[in-house]
Amino acid sequence: MSSPETPPPAIRPLPGAAPFPDALREAIVAALVRERDGGNARSPDESAERGAGLEAVFANRLALEASPYLRQHAHNPVNWYPWGDEAFAEAARLGRPVFLSVGYATCHWCHVMETESFDDPGIAAFLNEHYVAIKVDREERPDVDAVYMSAVQQLTGSGGWPMSVWLNEAREPFFGGTYFPPRKGARGVRRGFLELLSELHKLYRDDATRVKEAASSLSEAIRADLAAPTLGPVADGWRPDARLIGATAEVFSRSFDEEHGGLQRVPKFPSNVPIRLLLRHHQRSGDPQPLRIATTTLVKMAAGGIYDQLAGGFHRYSTDRAWLVPHFEKMLYDNALLVVAYTEAWQVTHRRDFARVITETCDELLRTFGAPEGGFYSATDADSAAPAEQGARESPEEGRFFVWTPAEVRAVLGEGPTTALFLRHYGLTEEGNFEGRNILHVLHPDEDVAASLAKARRRLREARDLRPAPFRDEKILAAWNGLAISALSLAGRALGESRYVGAARRAAAFVWEHLRDAHTGRVHRSFKDGRRGVEGFLDDYAFLAAGLLDLYEATGDGVWFGRARELALQTEQLFADTSPEGGGWFMTGPQHERLLARERPTFDGAEPAGSSVAWLNVLRLGAFTDEERWREVATRASAFYASTLREKPVAMTEALLAVDFALGPVRELAVLSSHSPSPSPPPSAAAPENELARLVDRTFLPRTVIARATLSADEAPTASREGPFFLRDKPLVDGRSTVYVCREGQCERPVTDREGLEVALGKGSSVKT
């Protein structure tokens, strides 16, 4: 903390910009004082440098924002505005175009463009004199990101971040791209960012008709793209069925990389292979190929540099075919989704290596992403500084935190056979495989060797933790926390790790308390420094509802079921298209700002589409409650998305999980545990009281809903009217733990022994088509 005598930071005039009004200037200075005293800068070194209080600094309106990404740009000499009416009113008043820059806090090329262009006083001066500049955090405003990413993709054929878009005062885009080098000649380009700014300013000033025509045409294209006009019931009444799932699996089979797993493309994203769909198709059809594609991909990823071999968890994607050289940022959503994929694969195969990856990745989520209060942070950066020597500061380097030389390993582990084995197993050489250092990877996977090196990995991780750590984006997003709750709930119950289920419970309680408005009942998108962001989008409601259903299945606590049902009802109220031709879901609701287009998500990418998850949610709720309302919503969704699924099913592979569930057969499991063992069970049935529940949890049951209760011998569970209907009035048999296996409320004979449950669960688990 600073002393009372420490002067407030001095603000340097932004080049080419008018001075701030007094009230705004005072608010920015107050924010800088909080930054100095609270350490809100990107790194400790940066915080010390910017918060010295003795040297004037650049500062702009982004100092007032909660988003870590916006705060990263609060000290640029650019006169940045956050997205909002103030910026566009200023553009209209001055007759200037708007420059919109969209990115996120852990984006490597966003950092590059900031350093090269937005920290350059000359470029900043031109921006400030001729444009109104706006910054947007894509993770806080996915609606804004989607609209202008559509524009960039239609202009250039691709997209990415940082995203750079030029708009008129009506928020219509007329030009766009992604990263631009700063000036002519930089990185070999003939036209850099500064030259482009100059050309587009002249065009805006001198040829208003051309700009208006471009903006109008591009805006119409965005509306057509995001409104998804090809959706709707198909003329012949076709509905997605198991043949569609098989045909989709065959597409991935033809593109499969036999040597390295994944698809035959670079870069390689884990999400490019729909592991969960392949596992379902394997179980349904008995075809071994989908299982081989799934397991080979999972094994190869876990052996590669995309996996953090010391701490666990996955980096965002691989830049090469062999999963060796990653883009080093870690995202909460990637790791949550991969935990689910590996857990389901473990339920199918019971492979030791999958269990280890699940455990290590969950531990990394708790250690690196877990907030003390219970939620989960969003991401860690790809860049970090090298350890400083003799007080010298080093520039951040991509991956520096994660890579090693053999000498660095020996300095921690010493000489000896363990060190030699570690160097061989993880492929370290003197030459290195990444800028003279080594990305750890496994040349020949061997779980016995991996187990023998567990202590060495822990020692190296502890030594690595002493290095300057990558920046961590500490905003808490409702949607991504929903994914994390699902992952920890499923992994915890599958592996019998109560600490993971406990972490899921704490995260769910945190989100419900801090990201939900108790007065309106509405969920908000983000939470940072005690402030909630904008109201939640479809993803926030759908992912969180799914997470709470998974938490309910892990715990049997009806509180989570009730909250999941409440969120699903709100999803229908806020996002459902209830028009006669409708049936799907919009990304935004009536509570959100009206943009150029209202997106209707129809693509499962690195994150599932909110519509895909919402569809599976209503199917699960229909199975849990036997309420007709949920079946009606699911039927409308099936009809509405039919045309997209028939034309391009690979675009909505997560939606095909809903199709698989809808095709059934769907089972309801009532898992009842006894408070105490039966006093004298028959010898043939003697078993630990949790054995039946453990068998359920270890088994791959994708078309199943699970309700639990713990009872005494003379009890029968009661459930609320909205709760799982198949749990009601089901007693223990002879006071022993009991499982009821039901279909549409029709239950088979209750099971009290392992052998009987294995037979009951085996029925219908492989459905030939």
C-alpha cells in the first residue's frame, strides 16, 4: 500500500487528443491510484513501473473498466473508449469513422499489436486525431464479437484476434481484418497499420457514397449470416437420426491423421475432433473405428507439448501436426471440455493414462484457475518473462515459463538415473525443440515410467513456479464456470474424487451468489473486482444449467436440480425463438443491446454453441421430470435445426449429442444408498455400501439421467413436483443399497448386487442401428 504522502500518478496528455474533462480526469486518476495500490496491472513489474507515482503515465478511459483486457490497454497513448453510446455519439459529433479493436487478455498477437502499434505515440496520435477508437473484450461481449467477426470473415475469408474493424457512426462496418504490422516494411508488408489508417480516413472523408454502399452491403451480409436463413423445418419432414451420426463419424474417419491423431490439418485444435460424439457412435453401433479415432487422438494429445507435462492441463492449440509446439495460453473452457472428453473415454476404456490426465488437469484447474472464493478464472497467458538476472528486466517471451534445458532439469533433480530417465522420457536434448529450449513431450508413452517420475515432475513444477508466471485473466465468466462445474462433477464421480465434486459445488455456489442478481433472478456474464458485467447470454444460461444438472447427478442435492430447472426456464423466456417458423435459440435476449444482427448460434467450435447445449438440457429435463413442456421444446429444436444438420452436420457436432440422446433408449437410474449396512446380508451379496453407485459412476451411460438419495431402511425418497419423477417412492430393498433402472418411468426389478447391476446397465448400452 502507498503511504498518505505518495502523490497520485500524473497523467501525460494523449498525443493528438483533446484534454479530458476535469471529472473524467479525476476518475481516471482515482482508478490509477487503485491500480497502484491493488496491483491491477498485467504483471508485478508493470504495476511497479506504472504506479511509481513520480513519473507521468499515459492513461485513458479504459482505466475505469473491470475487464483485464481493457485494463491492459488503459496506459496506451490511444484515446480508447469502451464500447457504448458515448463513443458513437462522439464519432457523430466529430464526423469521424470508428476504429474498433477486439481481443482478449491472453491473446499473444493482441499483445504484439499493442506493443507495435497502440503503444506507438506516432500511430496513437494519428488515431486520436482522425478516429474514435474503441476496445472490446470478446470474452465479455461475445455478441459484439460475433457481429464484427462475421464482417471480417466475409471480407477476408478468415478471422481471428486481434480483430480490427472500421465502422461508421451507425455502427456499420466498411472494412476489417485481424492483426496488422505497424508500418510499411514491418514484417515485410507493403502497407502497414498506419498507412491503412490514413487511406481509410481519406476514403471516409472524400468518398462518403462508397463508404455508405460498402457499409450497407456488409451489414446486410452480416444479418443474413447470423440470422441463419437456411434454418427451419425441411420440406419433406426429414428428422436427424442415427444414420446422420454415422455419416458424420465417417467424415472424421476420412480426415483422421493416422500417425498423430486428430485431423490432417495445421494448426490442430483439440475441439476439431468430436470425441464425445465418436464414443456415442461406437457404443451405439459397435463399430471400433470411432473408438480408435477418439482414443488415439487423446493419447497423442496427452503425449505432446500441447499438454503441460509437469502441471497438467492443455494449451490452446498445436502449431504442428504432432501436437508438439503449442500456442501456450491455457483457457478454462478448453480444459473443462477436455476433462469431460477424457472422463467419458475413461469410462469406456478404463485406461490408466486417461485417469492420470483427468486427475492432473483437474488439479491444475484447482491450483491455477481456482479463485479463493470458489469460482474459476478465465485464462493464463502464452507470454511470460525470463527469470531476471542481476536486476535486469526481460521482455516477455511466448512459452518461456514452460520450456527447459537439460541443464535446468539437472539443477533441480541433480545427476543420476532418475534425471537420465526424465530427460529421455520427455525428449529433452541439448539442441532443444523450441528456440534452443525444450517443450516437454513423451516420445514413448509408458504409464509405469510416468508413475516412477511423479516425484520428479512435482519437484520441477515447484521449481517452475518460482519463475515469472504468465499473466492470469482473473475475470470469472458464468458460461465457462458452467463448463468447469460439469467437468469437475463428472470427473469427481467417475474417479471417486470427492474433492473435485466439492470444488464444483463451491463454484456453483459462487456463481449463484455473485453472478446472479438476487432481485431479478438474471445471470450476468462476468464478475471482476466485485462488479458484475452485462447480463448473461445464451451460453451463460445453457452452460450453467448443464453444469448444475451434472452437479445434481454427482451429489443428489435437489438444490442444484431446482436451480438448473430455473435456468432452463429462463433460457426459454429470454432466448427462445417462439415465432411460428422458429424453434431455436438466439444468443441475445430482450435485455441486451440491439446490434446490427441478432445471432442465432449454429456452429460448434472451440466452445459448443449455446443452442446445442440448451437442446440437450431440455432433453435431459424431459427425462428427469416427465414434463411435456421440455419434450415440446426439444421437438421444435429438432425440426428447426434439421436443415442445418442435414446439409452440414460437422458444423454442429455438439448438437448431435442431443440427437443421440433423443434417439434413446433413455434410461432413468434411481441410485439409493443405505445409511448403514444391512445387519446380515447374504454372503453372496456382501459388498461395500457404495459399490453400486461406484459402478454406475464408472460406466459410460450417455443416454441416462441419474438421481440419488441416501435413506434409512424404513424411508422412501420424496421429491418435489418439479424434481426427478422416477425417484419418488422408491424404497431400499431389505435395507440395502438399491438401484432402480427405468425407462419412461417403467422400472425393472430393483437391483442390490453388483452382478445384477452389470447386467441391467449392459442392456441397451450398445444399440445397433
